[in-house]
Amino acid sequence: MDVKIKPSDLQSVVESMLRDYGDKIYVATDDGIEAAEKVLIGNLKAATPVMNPEKAPKGYKDKKLRNGWVSTGKKYRLMRFVGNKVSVQYKGKDSPLSSILEYSEKHGHPFVKKTFDESVNEMAAAVVATIKKGV
């Protein structure tokens, strides 16, 4: 740094530099979380069971659960949510098919939590790699 700083300005200059660096880290972390989200969506697509329409919950018919995994957007800072947009009629209401598969005693085929748990290290690696690239 070839800038001449007066001793009285040192604190404010350092604060400004740290603020700028913090902004870079924030943006890189946000990008990293987005990369982790993509990892999870890919893993959920791969783990989603292929359903025989005859044994599937009522209303399933030709729904493509595997392709329904999406980001639900940036609702909170540095957080992402992933969900499945495929729903079926259950007790007269549209219900997320992924929830029925995860929790139903009759049609259950739990895989969402297991896939998330198994994806944690890969998601963390994606976050770290993205932060390193961005900072």
C-alpha cells in the first residue's frame, strides 16, 4: 500500500478497508451458499425415487417429482431453501408429494433428510471453494 496515512486517520482507514473486505466476503459467501444449494438440488434429483404410477399416491399421474426440485429463493440473508414444486391432491388439498413420500406411513419412501445429511460435506466444500475463488 503506497498511500500516506496520517496517524490520526489510521483507525478510520483500517475500518474502511475491513468494511470493504467484509463486503467481499459477504458476496462470496452468498455465492457459496448458492453453489451449495445447487449441490443439494442435484443430489435430491439423483436420490428421488422413480415411482410406479399404479402404486403412487392418488393424483400422482405423470408428475415428474425428480425434476421438481427448485430453489425457493432468497428469503433471508445467507440462507437458501430447497423444495419440490410437485403436489398431489391429499384429503382435498394440494400437498407436496415430497412431504407425503418423506412422512406418509402408507406411501412413505423417506429420502429427503437422508440426502441432505449425506450432502452436507459436499455442500460445505462448495461454499469454501466459492469463497476462496471470490476473495
